Amino acid sequence: MNAEQFKGKWTQFKGEAKRQWGKLTDDDMTEAEGNYDKFLGRVQERYGDKKEDVMKWTNDWFDKQSTAHSGQQR
């Protein structure tokens, strides 16, 4: 996943991220607003030791979205 992919899926992603990682607030998501580095900064503030788990979940979520999208184009 790259920064453009992250920004492009932001609207879908932010709702899922808040459901999965309940400590992330609306303000956190507004501040990140599609910027992966800012998102990771907010994750670090909220989850600290679980940052790697959140990053893995984020990458897995984007991989699933990409796979689902490719399957729809066939």
C-alpha cells in the first residue's frame, strides 16, 4: 500500500478503523485525513505498544480491498 492508495480508500477505511480500534476518535481521523504518516502518529499516541498490530491490520485491510476490487473488474 502506498500513500495514494491510502488516501483513495480513506473514507471507507476510517469507519472500519474506528470499529476495529475503538480508541481512535473522530478527531484522530479528522487530523489524519488520508495521510498515512499522520494516521500512524495518532495510532502511536493511542495504542503505543500495539502500533505494529494496527499497521498489520491496516495493510491486511488494504490488501483485501485490492483483491475484492480486482475480482470485480473481471
